[in-house]
Amino acid sequence: MVRTGAQYLDSIKDNRCVYIGGERVENVTTHPAFKGISQTVASLYDIAADEKQNMTYITEEGTIANKIYMIPKSIEELKERREAIEKWANATCGFVGRSPDHVAGFLAGFASSPDVFARGGQMYKDNVLNFYKYARDNDLYLSYVIIPPQTDRSKASHEQEYEFTAVGVYKEQEDGIIVRGSQMLGTGSAVSDYLFVSCISPLRPGDEAHAVSFVLPLNTPGLKLYSRPSFAADKPSTYDYPLSTQFDEGDSLVVFDDVFIPWEHVFAYRNIDIVRAQFHETPAHVYGNSQAQIRFVTKLKFIIGIARKVAAMNGIDKLPPVQEKLGELASIAASIEGMLLASEYNYMTDENGTVYPNRRFLYGVVGLQDSIYPKVIHILRDLVGGGVLQVPSTYKEMINAETKDDISRYIKSPGASAEERVKLFKLAWDVIGSEFGGRHQQYELFYNGAPFVTKGYAFRNYRYEEVVQLVDQFLESYQIPQKMGEQMI
């Protein structure tokens, strides 16, 4: 059965080792840095547990599971998966990038093509299938760390000054392996149940010790998380920072201090080929990124909604230059949503009968994400102007007897009270100007890696043979003239 929010919160009250501000966190569900996001994730589980939301399905084994773990076998099931993910994206306004449905998609992709893992031995195939079913049937929240830390990017992992800068196999034992090193970015990891660890960056010959793929619970001895500063902890209220206080997932450097991983939790071992293939020869990367684009479309819609309300509140929505900007936002959002739906409508099917979004259209969107988001934010900045700078420092000025009359009189709009205007403009600021907003601009720029990486996905999946054939057919339709001045008709 899918679990409730309360059950999720109970599951992460363990002895996990999370550091922030120089201190170890005793309870992530109550700590100011993580309370908001843990409550938000709990609310997502409550949505899924509500039968009216239609977010569950019957598995092949007859269990009831969350549709985020679904392996679609038809376009109808692919649509069901998208609609389920949309419900969670709407609940977070698209601002939680690593909600439980993200890595669940990767696990579903792995389990749909287990023979990729069997290249290393039957044991690894069995491990993938068994853990997928365990995570699915227990409705687990997995996060991941799949990028080596930024040290010397000119060198391979095995060439670094410290051999185990990136996580790698330090020792092999009869019952499992000991791993040592670190990995990033650990988004949402502080409040997840399990961590999936691997490397999506290209590995080179000699990196075999780092060519691993495994899972582990967050309370595993020797596993340590070092969180960046919280954007939620010091905020006075949700009214003042509505996004920061609820949706700051946290990002962490994850350190493995000689951590034991039992063999049953290992998916790939000292195999560069399989570590690469798990992402790109299975639907895993496609499922993960379809979830990401469903979220991104929701986020764009939400930001456009803010822009539309700001323009109306300022009384400028009838001006042609403003309508032009709003129209540009509408064109961007409609195009991205259209590409997402096209990837579903023109679905692909593999040899196992698994249905997944068309890579051509999906990665076309992925390749534009780093340029689209800054443009949308820039347009919103233009529309809000200085209005976001002329708001009270906190809600307290609005309820203090000495100040509330001034705020009520001088900060308002036609048809909108001071409370309504300040509320909207504080929301806009949390998108474009707060630390949380700044993090999201950086986050979307590098969501799938550097621009050459994201454009590379689009390049490799466009199917250029189709467009080259169009050109070849046209070139073959006419020849060089045989005589001077001869015209071909």
C-alpha cells in the first residue's frame, strides 16, 4: 500500500548523519532547515494515499503501488503516469526538483531492462529487480548522488590527488563492499529514505573502482551529509517567503567514510560499460527526465500566472508592450508543454514491450531548459519592476498597531488590499530575488549538466537521418546543366 505523510515522517526519524551550520541535526523533521520540505513531502504522500486522486495501480504481483513506480506498457499507462506526476508538481508549483517521483522513474527504467545489469552477472539483475519491488511496495523516497565532486575536472577519477575523492570501492568482502569518497549533489537526500549512488559523468579506463552502482539507507553507519546553507531556517513566515519556507530541498555533499554495502544492494560493480548503459540503454534517463519536464512545465505555468496577476494588479495588462511580454511567456510555456505531450503521443517501445516518451521531443526540451528559464525570469523581472522592492520587511509591519495603517494606506492596488498586494509581490520576490530564487536559477541552468551535455542529448536523439534524407531527396531531384545557359524545369 502507498504510505501516508505521517508514515513517511516516522520513517526518516532515524540516526542519519546530517550536518548543517557546524552541528549535527538530531531530527530532520523538526530542524528549521528541513522541517518545511519534510512536511511538503509528507503532503505529497497524503495526496497519493487519497483514493480520489487516482495515484495508485495494481502491480504485476498484485500489490497496490504509487504510479510514480509504474513501468508503462501502453500509451494509456504513460498518460496515467504523467497525470499522477502532475498532481505532485501542482502541489509544489514545480519548485521541488527531486521529489520522490524523480528517482522512482530511474528505478522503474532499470527494472524494465534488467538484462543490462545481467552483463555483470545474474546476481546484479536480481538485485535490481528485488530492490525495485521493495522500493515500490514500500513507497520509498529515493534521492541520488551521481556526480563526482568538483575538484580537478581535467583529470579522471582515478587520477585525482586523493584516490577516493569520488566515491569508489575501497575493499571487497565476502558479504559486500566497502566504499570510500564523496559524491554530489544530494538534493533532497537529507529527507529521503534511501540513496542511489552511481556516476552519470563519463568514466575513463582506469576508473573501474569508481564504476559502481548501489543503494543504501540514509542511516547507514559512515554515511555523512554536509548541507549547504538553508534558505528556510531564518525566514519569519510563509507569508513573507512562501516558496523558501516550504520547498527548499537542500543540497548536500555526501561523504562515504568506509561505508559497508551488502552485495544485494549492488547493481553494477567495477564495470564502466554497465554504469553508462544503466542510464542510456534502459528507459531510466528518459523516465527521470520526463518527470523533470512535467515539473518544469508546471513551474513555467506557475511563473506565468504570477506575471499575469502582477500585470493586472498594476493595471498595465491592457498595454500592448505588456501583452507582448505576456504573449512571449505564453508562447514559451505552450511550446514546452507541446513538446512534452508530443514525446508521449509519439511514444517509443523497446523489445520488452516497455513504453516510454520519445527521446527526440523530450531531449529537445532538455536542451533548451538552460536558456528558457533565465528568459522567463527576466521577463517576470521586467513586469514586476520596483514593486518587489517596496514591500514591508515582514508581516509584522502589517499587524503592528503603530505601522499597519501606513501599510494599508500606501501599499495597495485598485481592487486589491495591501495584504493581497504584498502577498503577491513577496511571492514574486521569492521567485526572482531571494536566495531560494537564485538557487533555482542556477539549478535550472545546470539541471542536466553543462549546456554542452544537455545539447548533446538533443544531438544524439534527434534522428538526423530523417532530415538528411529530405535534403538528399531534394538534391537528387536536379542535376548540373549539360550545356551553358540550359535551364532545368
